[in-house]
Amino acid sequence: MRLQDVQPKKGSSKRPRRLGRGISAGQGASSGKGMRGQKSRSGGSTRPGFEGGQQPLYRRIPKLKHFTVINRKHYTIINVSKLASLSANSEVTLASLMEAGIVTTNDGPLKILGDGELNVALHVKAAAFTANARAKISAAGGSCEIVDTARG
């Protein structure tokens, strides 16, 4: 038997502290809570985030301006007006746009925006479409397909 193997007997429990029962008990008078104040009273302490009645931080923060979205999605964006130069019934992906020289850098998954006009029927595969872009592509006789963002 080793020291780390020693355990209390099954079903036994440690007796609770007897607070406020005189100095011989070891927790007399103020019961180990110090002298007066909110934290010494019965009912425990204040809830987490409470700042004594002052507007707490978690309520103040969203009211302030210029807070950026954490972990926002970055897209390679392109307007439908740029797609008008492609040949009819061609398949449009991020890779095909980079080959054609319409997109020069891969900033993430492809997102199609709806600015400009489109008169060519195209089969567009992208991670995201705006509602306006989707309407213009389908009005031109093309199709929109959402692809997995991991593949781009």
C-alpha cells in the first residue's frame, strides 16, 4: 500500500464547517468571511459580470461602434458584369476564372455579386451568390450551383 492509495472509507463524508459557533470552533464571529460588506452577508456573492449597478461590460460593448466580426469569412468576389465576356454555356469556377485572367488572386471561396448586366447563359459554381446575382444569372438562361467552401 502506498500513500496515494489511501482513500476515505466508502460512504464516509467530511463533517461540514460549523460557522459562527465561537472561537474554539475555528470559524467564530465572522465565520472566516472578514469584516462586513456585501461578500460577508448570507446568500453568497454577486453574480458573475455584476459591477455594482454600473452598466456591465457585456451590456456596454455592443453599443460601441467599429467592432469587427471575429473569424469572418473571406471571399474572392466578382460581379456578374465581369462574367459577360465569357463564352456561352461555359462552366464558371474560381479555377476557370483564374485561367481566363478575370480573377488574379485567390482570396478564398468564390462569391458572385450582382452589379452589372449579363446576357450570356453560364453554369456558375461558387461558394455564395447574392440574391441579385442569382436572379441575373438565371434570367440570362444560366444556372447557379453552390459548391463546398473547402474546395473553393
